[in-house]
Amino acid sequence: MKRKVWLIAGTIEGRKIADALAALQVDVYVSVATAYGASLYPENPYIHVLTKRMNFADMCAFLREVQPDLVLDSTHPYAVLVTETVQKACRETGFPYKRMLRPASEHPGCITVKDFGEAIEVLSGTEGPVFLTTGSKNLVDFTKLPGYAERITCRILPLRDSLDNALNLGYKPAQIICMQGPFAKDLNIAMFRRSGAKYIVSKDSGKTGGFDDKLEAAAEVGAKLILIDRNPETGEDLEQVLAELKEKFGA
């Protein structure tokens, strides 16, 4: 009888989990949101990559069709809606759910805000260049910041849609950096200095996602880091999840 796991991915940890399950000869159905995300997974007879954004009904239908032994959520800590929808679908269909969650980082000296609106409110009372490290999805929010086109340098994924979004919103080409992270401390320092950043906006992506290097780089250049806080959430870290998968499927 085939053993199956539905892995909702989107992080570095997701790729490691997929590799581990494939090594255990478990069929792993990996859900990613974009073709770029799909391209990060190797060709493997046990890894089946699904490039589709699913709503609640789609998830329930998929679960009933595939009948996985486990649903494993390894999405980014800020993908709140996806996590909530997956949990609801698992409750509805009765399939077991597990959350792989990056441990939060310590963030001394940061200005912590609850959301992007509060970050913009804080920045509205300041002067000086701003460096955004929160991706392209929320660029539209920062157009509410007075003088955003002059003040903001944004770092986004090297994807056509992301770049088009930034340009269409009025961000200047010279202040758009298209690169795939995570970024080492020295590279962050170089970028922050080049932009003259006085404020850096970030999410807590954890050590794996490069947050610690970003925090240290901000301190090195004398910039204040504005942190979009996480929603309270519980889960297990990568090492715990890998150990449990080995115990469950290793026999």
C-alpha cells in the first residue's frame, strides 16, 4: 500500500522535508503557489509537484481524492490565510495535520508593529531612505507613504510579475533589487549602505530565512529595523518534524 503525504510548501524547510520523504519512499504531493516554486524541486519519482492556489473547497476535494496519511504544513510563518484554510480543510475531512514552524528570532532594538498599516504609520513620522525586505505582495501598501517613490528601495524576487508590479506602482527602477534570498550579513550591509537606508522593514523569517543576518546588518549600518510581528502560532521545528517522519515512515 502506498504511503502518501500532502506537503504544503513555500519554504527552504519544505524542500528538505520533500527530499527526506522521497528517501523514505513516501509519495509526497508538494503544493506550491508559483512555477518558480515548482522549479526548486528535483525530478524524483516520489515527488509530485502541484502548482495551484487552492481554496477551501479545492483542498477538501484534493484530500478526499489523494487520501494522504499526513498533511504537513511548512508554509511561511506569515502565510496565515493558507495555514488557516488547510487546518479547516483537515478538520472538515478528518485527515491528520502537522505544522512545521520556524522558531521565532530574538529581535532586540527593533520597532515591532502588528501589520503593514502600522509600519507605514511609524514611517510617516520619520525622514530618510527606507529599505523594504518584505517582498512584492505588499508594495501597494507602501504607496500610501508620502514620497514613497523617492524614499523606498525594495528587494523582491527575480520574477517578471514581481518586477512589473513594482514598476506599475511607481517604484523607481534604480531602487528595485530583484534577487533570491536568504542574504548573508555582508551582502545585506552592502545593499543597506548603497541605498543609504535609515529604516529597514522586515518580517521575522527566522534564522533559516536570513532574519538574524538582516538584523545584524541593520545594526552595523546604524539603521532602525521595523519588524512586522508574527501571529501567535504553535508548531514543531524542522528537526522535530524530520525525526517524527523517520519514525512514522522509516519502517
